[in-house]
Amino acid sequence: MNNGGLTLPLAGLISHHFSDTPVPPAGLSLPADTLRCVSNNGLCHQTLCPRPLFALGTCSYGRTTCCKGRW
């Protein structure tokens, strides 16, 4: 079916629009506190921070502790 040659240019415009839009890969979205912890070189622990690490904040919506060493 011929629609006057609009299909290819329209498809190009649509794919160009979506290629410029940053979309995170599915399943890789993390809570803001976890991202903040990791970006500050912290590690998420289920319990209190083991020595010599110290508590820096939280991870997983406040359910775990963000720990960091003195480095």
C-alpha cells in the first residue's frame, strides 16, 4: 500500500525524536537515597555499618544503611 512516501520520513523523525530522549533501561531504576549513597562512594548494608565504615545515610527508601570508609 502506497501512502505517498510519507512512511519512511515519518519513521525517521519518530526514531530521531526517541533517540534523543534519555530513557533508563528497564529494571535499573534505583531509589534516590541509594543513588546518592553510591555516588558518594558508599556501600549499602542491611545492618549497622561494620568497622571501620561509618554511617553516611540510607539506601533502599531508608530500609538499609549507607556506609562509607575513611577513603
